[in-house]
Amino acid sequence: MMGEHGSAQAALAALPQIATKAGVSDYSVCPEGVVHAELKAARHARAQLICRGEANYPDALCDLSDAPPMLWVIGDPAVLGRPMVALVGARNASSLGTRMAKALACGLGEQGYVVVSGLARGIDAVAHLASLGTGTVAIMAGGADVLYPSENAKLGEDIVATGGVRVSEMPIAMQPQARHFPARNRIISGLACAVVVVEAAGKSGSLITARCALDQGREVMAVPGHPFDARAAGCNMLLRDGATLVRSAEDVIEALPTLQSPLRQTQLPVPIPPDAPPHDRRSLRETAALHSQILMRLGPSPLAEDQLIRDVGAPSKEVSPALTELELDGRIRRQPGGLLSRID
């Protein structure tokens, strides 16, 4: 709007006419008094307004078709300029899920990545808590000053106190409503170079974040779970459909070949041939062929997973998801010590 009309004042003046053409007959610009009241509330909350086009506005959001025109930020906005990975998952997280989220957040933080999530209970809260010392960003569904849920109020304050930020596109003091959360999720995925789903049911907000990530061209990754656990159904569905399987923070970092860890800047990047084909998901034919290779090399006697990967001669990031698919299909069995065997 501002680019088309030349200034904020001209854009505001044009809004009623634009709304009329869109079929909205009673549209009016926000009263100036309401604007001043929000600015006053923002000062009281120590919130900073960052508009698109300004220096502190996150570069990662600029390529989104529905990028927020402005963001309210509480905390140090400098953290928004660092590379981020999103960790999201179930609110009713399992013990294993919370341990995994903590390990991922700690591992990514140690390598210089900022963890971004939604300050919800469960996986979100664990991810924020584990990354307080290395950098974390909480995207709020309501106002940046509204700490929701109340049980995470202290965590929200600790995020700011330790150098992280709380961010929202909603007005200051806005109470979160159900319709705000899907919009919030697109900012979580938009800020990140990858979205890792730790636990998620078959229909959950975490899968909305994953779909946003796919639409935005971000990497989608998932932690596999037991097929009988409903909290893992969404993750297993993502893996079935081609998401990268994650067992550790190193798996996340290895799946982002074009993005060096900030703590590895002294290492030379791996050269990519100019004629290298773009990375695509495996076709059904390729998946079937890989499954056949794996099953041919497995028998009733256990075989180490790393030896199987060497025998197959395919990258581990391709073999690992295939192993999970075969395990879910009941074709292979995992045994203690990283051993695999075929089920005949």
C-alpha cells in the first residue's frame, strides 16, 4: 500500500475506497485516539514497533506473500537477525517428547541457532526453556505483552530477561483468540529456516505450522514416534509424506546444507556442482526401490544400522526415513544397540 500510494497518510486515505471495491461498505480507518492509546500501552509494556522495511524487521519474513506489515517486539530485536530453527509440538507432550525437545533445543543453541516457538504449554515451553541461554523467540497469538497461557508467564518474562524476544503482529493488550493461532503459526515457520515437529496429533496446530513451512519453502522435519501413540501420528504422517527424519540436532543441521552453523564459519562450505539437480522428494518408484534394497540386505540376524547404510550406498538422510517407513509397515524390527532385522 505505501509503495503504491507513496506515503502512510495517502495509503490510509485510500483504504475506504479499496474496501468499498472489495464489497465492504462500512469500513473506516482506525481512529487516531485508539492509535495513541496503543502507543501509550506499548511504552508501558516496553514494546518496540518494527515496520516492514526498517532495519530490525526480520529478513526471513520479507519474502512471504502475507508478511506482517508491522511487529510488536518486547526484548532485544537483534536476536531476530540470527538464523533460527522452529521447534513445535504437542501441548500434552510425553516424557520422551519433552526430553527430545530439550535435547534438540540445547544442541541447536550450542551451534548458534536461535530456537523459535509459540510459548504454548508442552513442547513449545520446553524448547524455550532449554534455549534461554542461547537465544529464543516466542511468537504470540495475542499481544506481545499478553502472557498466555498464564502458567508460562514467568517463562515469557525470562525469555526477555535472558536476551530473547516476544513477538506479535497483534495490537498491544489483545487477548488471544482461536482464530489468531493459525496466523501466528505462519510467522513461526516464516522466521525459521526449518520447522521441526517433535510430537503432533493427526490434527493439530503443529501440522498447520508444517503446512505453512512447506508453502513458504522452508524445510520440514519430524521426530518419529510409536505408531500406537496418537501424539506421534502427525509426525509419522509427515515422515510418510517426505519430511526429514530427526534423531538429534545434528540431523537438523546436516539437512540444511546451504546454511552453515554460526559456530562453524571457519569451515569451508562443501562445494556444490553447478549442474547439480535440485533436491526433490523421492518418487514412489524410487522409494520402492530403496525399500527393496534394504530388505534384501536384512535377514533374521540383526545388522547394525550404520553398516546397513554403507551396504545400501545411499545417504543416511534417505535411508533413515525409509527405515522408519518399513518399521511402521511391520517389515523390519529395531533392536537395542542400533540393530535391525527383517520380519518375514
